[in-house]
Amino acid sequence: MRKKVRTLTFNQLTAPYHEPFCLDIHISNASARASVIHRGTSKVVAVAHSISKDIKFDMGSTRNEATCRAVGQILAQRALEDDIHNVVYTPRRGERLEGKLQIVLQSIIDSGLSVKVKLKQRKHKKKLSLPQ
């Protein structure tokens, strides 16, 4: 049996050109990092990291909520300097929009960057009904 060739939809083909910049946020136990990436060329346009010299010495810690807020503000400022006003954010699998991730995302939005959050729809598995 041959495997069916999957063709992309029109929206999947044209999305990188209509919305060329995506937002990548990574929160670990030690630090927070956020970057804006051009989807067509996969180049990093703007980045802010809590262990970079300009944030690390101004803030006491590299992992508290104030540092996450500063990372979001600095990233938004750098993106606006590069004339980027709209970005798309797609959370990773299993990632919830809460806690420090929400703080970074909210500070980016409050600093003037328009963020479109794309949540993937989960397909519900059919429940088996047992005969009684």
C-alpha cells in the first residue's frame, strides 16, 4: 500500500510571507530568552536573554518575574527599532500560557508589539464505549 502524499493548504504555503516574523520564548530554571525570527530566512532579527550583560548586572537574579518582564520589554524595544510591529507566537507542545511565559508575553504586548498567538487545535480521541 502506498503512502498518501500530503499537500499543503494555501494558508500553510503563504503564512510565512503574510506573517514573516515569529516569536520564540524559552524559559528554563536558570534564565529566560526571547527572540524574533524571520520565518522565510530563519534568521534571528532581535534577541533578549536574561544572562546577557546588560540585564544580568542591572537585575539581581536571572530567573525572577522582574527579569522576565525586562526581557520582554527589551525584546520589544529592539524589534521596534528594526521596524517590526507584528509577530506570531505558537506555543510549543505541552506549553501553557501561564507563569513566567505569560509575564514575558504580556510585557512584549505592553511595550507596543502586536502579538498574534496561534493555538493548535487538539483532536479529541474517540472514546470507546463498552457494551453493557
